[in-house]
Amino acid sequence: MKDVANKRRILWGLLILVFLMSILIGRYPIDIKTLVKVLLSKAFPIEKTWPDTIETVIFRVRLPRIFAAILVGASLSLSGAVYQGMFKNPLVSPDILGVSAGAAFGAALAIFLSFNTIGIQISAFIFGILGVALVYLISIKVREEPLISLVIIGILIGSIFTSFTSLIKYLADTEDKLPTITFWLMGSLSGILPRDVKRVFIPILVGIIPLYLLRWKLNVLSIDEDEAKTLGLDTKKIRVIVIICSTLMTAASVSISGVIGWIGLVIPHLGRVLVGPDYRVLVPTTILLGSTYLLIIDNIARALTTVEIPLGILTSLIGAPFFIFLLLNKGRSWD
């Protein structure tokens, strides 16, 4: 446990370091001395020697984007971790029950209908939740193998939503709406405003807190059903909590960031390599890893070239080879 505590302190230090670096990185350079003065000026009477533009960049542009990256990274990675345990499958990701496909359709529909940014986010959130609700309602009608039924129905519902999204892209205006839909589907945190972070903060917090408090019970989902019942634990109730919390987190995340893949698949594996499969330590570790990882990816996306790279492209380019490496070298750590 002492080794785990040391690793967690290192992860906290890394997150704080990346957080501070993220404020400095960008097309409008800010030196560390100025940053410290601006931050301290909010609490202490310090003579203002910097232009108003710097405060606008820090508080209206970069900090909202940084907090959004932390929230989205934590949500997707935690959802992936709990789903992998619940389904007893290391290849499960947060979109397994159709939430990402539903949210993508909701956003594409809203863009097609010329909704504003708030309308797009609300539509994505609603359809993300609707997708999972359909999967769950249909799965409870299937009496055999509930977990397998969830996965199969999730794939089917996701395929239906994906087909509708493709239809909208086919019908969309190629000069205006189609590029907007395509860029949104590739994932990005550009244009994030403080109100966007406030809008998703509560759903994400509502999802994270129960999973964190019940993290010791999540270990039960990975053991045999009869053995869990012998211990007096209601696995069905735990599964429902996991599905509701993960759906809230993923739907809220996708509504502001678009579809960002591989985080919920790779980060839980990395967490298991570092601290093992015990959810009592895996949950906080996964949250820290996911937050730091997406923050780093977002920094690369906006600083690597003059044109911002969609996050989905970078997470795929980095995540897929890294996942192959984990499977080849640490494949047994999931057990």
C-alpha cells in the first residue's frame, strides 16, 4: 500500500505540472512569472503590469479548456475501467452500450437542424442517455445471459444510431454542415467556454462520486455470480449503478468534446499495470491517469501545428500502438 500511495502522489504531481504547463502553452505565449502574478492578483492586491488580453486568455480560453480536458479524461477512463470489470472483458470501452453513437447522432441531428452550440450539447447528451436506455430496456426482456445480451444489444443500437448519423452526413450541406459534423465527430475541445464546463460538471460529478464511494464493491463484479450472492451482495443493483453513472459521465463528456476514442480502453489497462486490479486503488488511479493523459493530448493537439488536430486522431495514433504494447508485455495484469 505504501508503494501505491507513492505512485498516487507522483500522479498528482504530474497532473499539477501538466496543468500549469497547459496554461503556458498556446499561440499566445505566457511566461511563468506573469502567470503567477495574474493568479495571485485574484487573492492579493498586486499591481497590474500585464495587458487585459492575458487575463482573457487565461480565464476565458485556457482554464475552461483545461478543466474540460480533466473532466472528460477522468470520465471516459473511469467508465472504461468499471465497464471492463462489470463485463469481465479487458476489451470493453465506455461506448459499448451505445452512448457515444447516440450522442454522435444527437449532435449531428442538431447541427443538421442549425441548432446553436447549447442546443448541440443538449441534443448529444439526451440522445446519449436515450441510447443506453434503449439498450437496457431491451436487454431486460432477454432472460438468458444478461451481460452478453447487454453487449450484443449495445452493438446493435449503436449500429442503428451510426447508420442514422451517416444518413444525416449524406443529406447535409457539403459546404457548411457536413464539415462541421465531421469535425465534431473527430473530437475537439476548441471553443470550450466556462458555461460549457459548468453545464457538464454536475452530471460528471454525479457519476464519479457513487463509483468512488462504492469502489470496493466493484471488485465483486469480476467474480462469479454465485460467489457474489454468497457474500450477500446484490450484483444486479451494482450493475445498474455502474450503467447509470457511466452513462451520465460519458454522455456529458461526449456532448462537449465529441467522440474521443481509446481513452476508456487504454487508460484502465495502464492503471492496472501500475497498481493492480483492485478497484479500491484502481478507481482514483484511473481518474488521475485519464485526466493527465487527455490534458497532454489536448496540449499536443493545439500546439503541434498551426492547425489544431482533432483529439480523436491523436488518441487513436497514440492509443492503438500503446494498447498493443500493453497486451504483448502486460497482458496478464488484467487478471
